[in-house]
Amino acid sequence: MSKKKPTKKDIEIVISNLINHLKAIEARVTALDNVLGLYMKYKKEETGFQEWMNKQLEEKKGNERSS
């Protein structure tokens, strides 16, 4: 059995579907970011969370450099 080579239209459809899925994921990430930001303000933990996040990022950068 030989596989049929995809047509240009097939490739366009696949790429279009991938773009649509990425847009949906981006919208969900943005929504989660907004909800998390609102929750932190509600709990008045915005500064503490940012400090913790910066510390975690610095540790991760340090671990990547030593690898």
C-alpha cells in the first residue's frame, strides 16, 4: 500500500485547524491569568506572590545554568 500524498488543500485545512486550536489555548491562558490576578488582589497577596514567583524563577534559571 502506498500512502497518498496530502494535497495543498489538506495541508491548508490542517494548518487552519492548528491555528484555531492555538487561538483557543491562548484565550484560555489569558482568562486563567486574569482570574489568578483577580484572586491575588482579592486575597491581598499580590506582592507576596510576586516575590515568591521571582524567587522560583531565579532558582529555575540557576538550575538551568548549572546543567
